[in-house]
Amino acid sequence: MIKIENLCKTYKTIQALNDVNLQVNKGELFAFLGPNGAGKTTTIRILTGLTRLSSGRVMLNGFNVENPGIESRRQCGLVPQSINLDQELSVFENLNIHGRLFRMNKQKRIRKIQELLDYVEMGDRKKTLVKNLSGGMKRRLMIARALLHSPAILFLDEPTVGLDAGMRRKIWALIKKTQQHGITIFLTTHYIEEAEFLADRVAFLDRGNIVVVDSPGNLINSQGTWALDRLMEDDMETIYFNDRKEANNYIAIRKDSFTLRRVNLEDSFLALTGKKVK
Ligand SMILES: Nc1ncnc2c1ncn2[C@@H]1O[C@H](COP(=O)(O)OP(=O)(O)OP(=O)(O)O)[C@@H](O)[C@H]1O
Ligand SMILES: [Mg+2]
């Protein structure tokens, strides 16, 4: 379980996080959604002990992140935003080093590496040098590496950034499957549909402040069911309706150019923050 209380982080003059309070339950898949610079990576770095907090308290399964020891580090698996694999080493060697850092014995290491490579569908890539893998394979390898020491909580910082739609869906399936194995998942994303598809609950983060925390379903429903985008001279206006017929009646008596679509999480984010995520 993740418990964040009154968390603040300041970098010199920048307030990156401002009084963040949050609880993520065991087994939950929680998404932190926000635009560039919102404070998503800062939060993950603090939770995983890579960056020090300025004030507040963060507990991971009863361990305070400010006093990291091997036991508290074992609780977390991290897939960072940028690829930090050793490009000159093979897939197996990258995983093997990680297992040794976590003091896994050889027999267990070898067994788990094979198991996880099969899990991310890279069982035949053991000897391939990382520099020769595709972007999607590198991301999957980072997920395998984060899971190698059997963490209770998996942190994923923008797990599908820069990937095509097919690979993104593959990674989504992998993340869901990981949750089904009982692992708590905390991910950040600025892809609306990623949060909408994956998360049990989502927090909207805007310039270091949590704006709202709820399930994607509740957030979407709070806006109505149908969204009508009206094309303006230099912008777009969106009007919300609960009933499709109502929306069509609205269009019928006007000459403007409209697009009718279902409400999504972006509408909710826009309504609460006044800005788009991307
Ligand atoms: N090491 C640092 N030193 C100074 N400022 C930093 C540092 N790291 C982050 N910041 C600032 O803190 C704020 C939050 O950054 P952060 O990287 O957490 O955002 P993010 O939500 O992950 O953004 P992105 O979507 O671009 O990854 C930004 O204003 C950023 O410039
Ligand atoms: Mg980031």
C-alpha cells in the first residue's frame, strides 16, 4: 500500500509538488495523469527513493521512503521514463546484473530471467544486444527487469511513450496481466486513453497539485454522455449533453460546424483544469 501525506517538493525556485495527499491500495492500478511538467516523474522518483522530498511523508508497505534499506528497495520495481538499459550488453546480461544487485542467488536468477522473458514474449532474445532491439522490446525488457526481484509495487513512468498503437496495446495487456498477479501498479501517463483503459483510479495532476482522484468511469460520467465540439474561428468550444437527441436538436437549429462524440476523460480533465493534457 502507498500512503502519501502532505508531500511537497521544491527544486530551487520551482514548486514541483504542492501538498500531495494520496493512498493507493494493495492490488490497485493507479494512474497519475498530467501534462508535461506536472510533477509525475518527480512523484515516482520520490516514491522509489531516487529523489528526496522537501516535506511530508511517504510510506510504501509500512516502509518510510526516507530511510531506504534493501528491504524497502525490494518492495519497488521501477520502469523509468527514459530507457536506461546497458545498450552494449545482451538482454540476459542486463537482467542478470539487476538480479545480482538484488542479491538473488544464481539458480533463482536464471529461472526468473527465463520466466520473465517468456512473460514479455522475448524468450528467444536472450543473447541479442540491447542496442539491436526495437523500442517496444526495450520497454518490455525494462518491465521484465523491474519485475525480476518480485516487487510488491510496480512503478511505470510513461510506459508507452513513443510507441505505435499496436505495441502500446501489447504493453497495456502486459500491465493488466501483472496486476492480475496481485502486484500494485502506479503509473504516470499523459495519454488520456492509457489512463482511461488501464486505471482503477486516476489522479489529475496540474502543476504539482492534485485536482481530483476518482475512477475514470465516474470522472467521465460527471461531464454528461455526449460532447458536441463546435468549430470556432480560432478555437473549439465543447458543449455537453446527457441525451443524444438533445444534442442533435441543438445542431439542427444552428449553421455552425459540429462534431458529435462520446464524452471521454479528456473532457473531464479540461473541465477541471481548464487545459488539455497533451
Ligand atoms: N532535477 C530537477 N531540477 C530542477 N527542476 C526540475 C528537476 N526535475 C524536474 N524539475 C521541474 O519540476 C517540474 C516537474 O517535472 P517532472 O519531470 O516531475 O514533470 P512530469 O510531469 O514528469 O513531465 P513530463 O510529462 O514532461 O515527463 C518541472 O517544472 C520541471 O522543470
Ligand atoms: Mg515525466
